Amino acid sequence: MSGISQPIATLLDWSQVRSGIQAFKASLALEEDSKAFQYFAMSKILKIDDDEIRTSLTDGGDDRGIDAVYIDSKNEKKVIHFFQFKHIKKFESAKNSFPSNEVDKILSFIVSLLQKNKNLRSTCNPLLWIKINDIWGALEEAVHSIQIHLCTNAAPLTANHSVRFEQALQPYQHAYLKQHDLIWFSRQLLKKATSD
């Protein structure tokens, strides 16, 4: 481990990301900041449009820790993207880490999915069940990698839980964890601002 410390999110990062979220809230006439954060995050990570994001969302009761699924079978590198979003309302909470209990929830889902467990239907909401069938169909057609995106406007998983998650994914070829926290989103916005 190097002696370089992790950057600490500031009110500047918070303000920049918050204004990005508010822009989606206003343009899509959304009632909740947390819903706007989903659109904001997916647009920054995948560069897809609002309709594609809307049809990817699986958030709600019985979502098994999976708030959105996007299957990218168009490109040469085919990827199944899973998202979980954690939105906080106040900057004072921005130092809080991504909740570690979500790791086990997501891993349990991934195991059932990749074992093609038919019992998934009884534990998933209808939107997620449709996506599961789409995933099974896509995997019959071609090899896809899997990316699990943990998105928050706070801090990422603690280091030990990140390692635990990555180790748990090792048996699954082509499965990767990607973390997008407040600083990551702030840097994406800054990059875009300086390139405009």
C-alpha cells in the first residue's frame, strides 16, 4: 500500500455533483433527487440517453440490490452492466462509505443469476425478472463481461469491503467491480467542463 492518501471530497465536489443531479431533476420533471441521481450517474458512466436509462431501471421492492441493468450487446466488447445507487441528501454525510451490507445482497443475486436459478422469479420484481431473461438470452448468444457499478454521491466502499467484493467475484470470469463516488463524479464533470 502506498503512502498516498485518498482524496477527501469537499463542498466544491458536492456542489458540482449536486448541480448536475438538479439539472436532470428539472429536465425530466422528477420529484426525487435520488431518482435524478440514477439518471445523472448512468449518463456519466455509460453515455446513454434518458430513454435508455428509463428502460434500464429495476429499482423498487424485491430488486435484489440491483437498481438498474443495461445490456450492451452492440459493441465488439459486450458488457452487462449492473447498477446500485446510494444517494445522500446532505454534504455532512458525504464521508459515509457505501453500505457494506449491499455487497452480500448483490453477490447473492449474481450467484443465482449465473447458475440460472429459476427460483429467481419468486424473489424479484417484474422489471428485474424481464432483465434476467434478457441477460440469459444475451449470454446464450455471445460472451459478455459483467460490470457491477456502485454509485454514490458519498464515499466508496471501505478498502476491506472492496477487497472482499473483488475476491468474491474472482470465480466468475469477466466480472468486475466499478466504484463511482462523489469525487469520481466531480472529476467527470470537471473533465467535461474543461474540454468544452
